[in-house]
Amino acid sequence: MSKLVRPSAQYRSSFVEAVREMQAEGGGGLASSRVWDAQEIDADFEAFLSHLRRLEPPADLAPGWVHSSEYWLVDGETYLGRADLRHALTPRLREYGGHVGYEVRPSARRRGHGTALLRLTLERARELGLREVLVTCDTDNLGSRGIIEANGGVLEGEFQVEGHPHPLRRYWITL
């Protein structure tokens, strides 16, 4: 049975293995995954965990940044995927990124984990007091579109965003 947890050294081995999977396929769905190096993460996992927590409340943030929380979907000791829940929107996040970014490791895709990951992350958003959540995906990402729609996403529209190579779909989910 999968559950949502805070990032922890308990899942180090499985997480590093997942980063290697994502590197092998050319990156993950979240921008930060594309530059992660499994060897570097494994060498100092505690520093990596600190990096993930740097935007959590009550952190003092630079202008243009918002508080966010990282969650991992796990089954036993196995890391399945991750979600980044941003507590507010900036103009840029309103355009691209939204409140929630998520990804499922390649070996765990097409098994319902993405739908569960987003559903559980939306529960955390509700606990923060958010009433509506924006989630975006590339128009050609049929898997993500299905996950968002299965979680009640209502399409706002399709948009081209400067600096992003693909058109995006913006969905709102009422909590």
C-alpha cells in the first residue's frame, strides 16, 4: 500500500536508483530532476535532503520565491515518485508550474501511482487551506493529463509559454 511521506534517508537507496532511471531516460518531469546527479546525491544524501527542505516554512525566501513542501510516494521501502507542493502562486507559477509538480519513476509508471500521488498531495494542499490548486502539463503528456483529470482537473486552456518548448495545459482543481 503506497503512502505519502516526507523525504527521508530511509528511502535513500531506492531514491538514488530512481534518479538513475530518470537520468537514463533523459530527465524527469520536474525541472530539478534533469540536473540531478545520482552519484552526487548518494555521496551526501543529508545535504540533498537539506536542499529539498530549503523552501519549507518558516524559511526566509528571496523575492519571487514561495514556500513549498516536498513529498515522496513510497510503498514499503520503495520510492515511487515525488511531488512538490507550492503554497502560493507567483505570476510565473500562475503561467507555468502551478501549485503542484509531480513525477513517477519510470519503472513505476502506468500503475496508478501518479493518480494516487496527486490525490494525496491535494489532501496536503487542503490542509494548508488552499481552496483551488493549479496543475499544468505539456499538451502532449497524455499520462499527466489523465492523472490531472482523474483528480478533478478542469481545463482552463492551452497556452504557449515563453521559454518552454511545448504548449501547456492549465487545470484547476477545486478542493
